[in-house]
Amino acid sequence: MSDAIVEALRIELGEIVRTDAEILQARRHDYWAASHLREWLDTAMESPRCVVQPTETAQVQALLRYATANRIAVVPFGLGSGVCGGVLTTHDVVLLDLSTMNQTREIDGHNLLATFEAGKNGMEAEEEVAALGLTIGHWPQSIAVSSVGGWISTRASGQFSTAYGNIEDIVYSIEAVLPNGDLVQLGKAPRAAAGPDLRHVLMGAEGTMGVVTGVTLSLRKAPETRAYSAFYANSMPQGIEAQRRIMHADWRPPVMRQYDSIEVKRNFPDHAQPDKALLFMVHEGPAARVAVEIADTARIASEAGLTPAASAVAEEWMGKRNHVVAWKDFFERGVVVDTIEISAPWSKIDAIYSDAVASLRSRDGVVNASAHSSHAYRSGVNYYFSFAAVCAPEAMEEMYFDCWDRVMQATIKHGGGVAHHHGAGRLRKPYLVNDLGENGVALLRSLKAAVDPSGIMNPGNLIPDV
Ligand SMILES: Cc1cc2nc3c(=O)[nH]c(=O)nc-3n(C[C@H](O)[C@H](O)[C@H](O)COP(=O)(O)OP(=O)(O)OC[C@H]3O[C@@H](n4cnc5c(N)ncnc54)[C@H](O)[C@@H]3O)c2cc1C
């Protein structure tokens, strides 16, 4: 991109167009482990040509109008906590930094709605509604380092999703700027049968269809009570069966997490028992309902063969659940690590677990292959795999992608979905065809071509190459 274009953007947009080295450096990528690895290895990583920091929607419109007319690539950036390479820049790119659009527009306690600009920090949004006795009920582990616009763009899941739903269940309306600069407001009432739900063109689009500039979320009253329960299972399948029965009995503990014995040892050493998996729940809501839920889920767990564990383990998890790891600390110890979330129907999840873990362990250098489940549905559940492998720095990137491929292949082989909540980005792009099918990928490409005919929005991200 030439200097002349940056100057033209300055004339169009003024001082919000930044080219200082510090901001260019800070906005090259998101929290994808592979980008951090490349940075640590000192692999050349290109900065964006400039960073645009809007404070109002009209500025986003002006940028996209200009970018479409001049075929300039624009990569949106929320708070950069994405872990699949949704943000990755080159010198030919304008980085659109939404973190400067971070105001609260309205909190409406009567209709239980709150409207934020897209770059609003998730934790700040939650704290503002919490001060009024309300909650968004969306608690991704990254809540303190992610934006509400990022949640929409990646189809995020919060830790309390089993009762409160994922972001698609919480979003009420989306304000977005299309690549041609047009503004759309999608979502007008609590429910609609007014054609296809166009909010879904933006949800999970990871910056490829336009720019989310505002988000209205449905709120809840803060729960009256919170309580905890926990159980040991003799195996992961036994615990998964207990979860299935709990979901089918129509109980919805907001949090239902199940760790294999390796993860129990690593995360909750005081609660580890030889070869036992651990299932715990956080129950919330009216006190009377919580009491019945605890009693009946305990009955179901016992009938499935589980035995009681100290519920303090769930409280312990609550205290440390929003930890953010520093990839560099692992690289410096000669270890490459990541987590991979997938989901599957109940009937397929056990085979995925055993194959994925076995496949990871069969690779030389892998020192950890483990998993927990964290989001349950009537039809199935997710798994969140962790791997760690020891190798020389120059072998880390190959090791990283091979470990990923092993979990993806085990998921595909047994009929699971390759991405539960982190999105696809540049990392999962090659595997998207598993979930969408060839014709689904073709439909996605057609949609992209219709919405963004100049192909300016986050090129190279999400949409499989032809
Ligand atoms: C430690 C850690 C824990 C995590 N835990 C969870 C979890 O529990 N649940 C979960 O779902 N995710 C989790 N994530 C992943 C990440 O936090 C989410 O994907 C989050 O939604 C990204 O938000 P962000 O604002 O940081 O987006 P970014 O990383 O800045 O961007 C993500 C993608 O969305 C696009 N984008 C961002 N904002 C906009 C916008 N306004 N308009 C259009 N496109 C946009 C970007 O181009 C990019 O493709 C975790 C990440 C980390 C590092």
C-alpha cells in the first residue's frame, strides 16, 4: 500500500489514522499461539500499513466506503484475544481497531437490554449491568480481554452457557457497517419471522462480511442463589452419560464441567483420586429451584454410577477460571501447547475423546494429551482438548499444526463438529468443509461475494480458499 493511500485516508478520516511504530507493532496479530510462536522465533511478521481508531460509526462507514472504492483490505480488531488467527496483518492492510469504540449506549432495565459499542470490554460491560442487579450471563474465560463485538464475530460461548446459552442466544440486535459503507441494524424485537435472520451473516463471520459497530444484548436479573455440586466418575464415558441424563431430565445447571483424571491432577490436585474423572456443576437461580436441581442431579449422577466429591472444587474453579496463559512462558521451557474445542452428539463424543487423546499420545514429544467438557446441550456436548509437546524451537511449528491435525481428524472421523466456540480463523479454515460440506462452503463463498464484492474484509480469513 502506498504512502499516498495513507495520506488520502488521513484526509478522509483525520488523526484517527495512526502510523506510529508502537501501535503498528501491537496490532499485527491476535492471541493465536502460532502467531506468538512466530514472534518468539523472530520470524518476520508484517505490521499493518496503518491503524484506524474510530470513535463513531460514521468513521467506520467512511473507511469502508473508501476501502471498497479503492480495493484496500481492512482487518477488524476487537481486543485481540482470538486464538485462531482471525487477525493477521500485512503491509497491504488497514487494521480497523474497534477498541476505541467502547461506550455504553443504553442499559434498559425494563426490557432487560443493554447496548454497547462493539469495542466495549466484556468485563466492563458485565460490571456495569451488575451494578444494577443484572447480568449478561456471558462469561468467556477471556471476558476481561475480549470485546462484545468480538463475541459476536467469533460466535463465542461463556462458561455459564448450559443454562444461559451462547452469544447467539443472548444477542438481541447488531448494528453493522457493510463493506460498501451502508449501515444495517439487524434485530428489532424479541423474536421475528421476517425472513432469514440476517444477524447470522455477521455472527461468526470473523470480520469477513462487515464491521460490527454496536451490539444489544439481552440481560437477566442476577440470580438469587448460587450453589455447587461435584462427583467422581470411573471414566470419562461414565461421566458423559450422567451429563446426558441430566440434560435429558431438563435440568440446566449453568456450569457443568467434566475433567479427565490428568486434568484433575493438573488443575485440582487436592481433589485428584487415582484414575477418576471429576464432574462438577454450578447451580444458579431461585433458591427453591436450585435446591430441587441439586437433589435431582445428585440422584441422576448416583444412578449413573458416580460418587460424591467435595463441591469446594467448583468454588476453587470459580476463583481461578479467567486465567490467561502467556504462550512465551511455555516456548521458553521448550514446550509448545494449545487447546482445541470441538463438539459432537452424545453418541459420538466418546470415540472422539479416545481417538484424539490416543493419536496425540502416539506422537513423539507429546507429554500431555487431555480434555474436559464444558458446554452441554440436549443433543450433545463439547470437548476441550489440551496438548503439550516438547521439541526444539525450529520443530515447534510443525509439531503445533500436527497436534491440531490429529484432533481435527479424530473429530471428523467420528462425525463431530470441528469448532465449538473459538471460531475458525486462519487455523481451522482447511477443516471448515467438514462442518459446512462442499456446497455449504460454496454458499459461504457466494454470500461473501455478494456482501463484499471487492473482497476487502479480512482477506484470507475463515473462508476456505478456492
Ligand atoms: C485465555 C483465553 C480464553 C478464552 N476463552 C474463551 C471462551 O471461554 N469462550 C470463547 O468463546 N472464546 C474464548 N476465547 C477466544 C476469544 O476470547 C474470543 O474469540 C473472543 O470473542 C474474541 O474477542 P476479541 O474482541 O478479542 O476479538 P479479536 O481477537 O480482536 O477478533 C476476533 C475475530 O473477530 C473479528 N472482529 C473482532 N471485532 C469485530 C467487529 N467489531 N466487527 C467485525 N469483526 C470483528 C476479527 O477480525 C477476528 O477475525 C479465549 C481466548 C483466550 C486468549
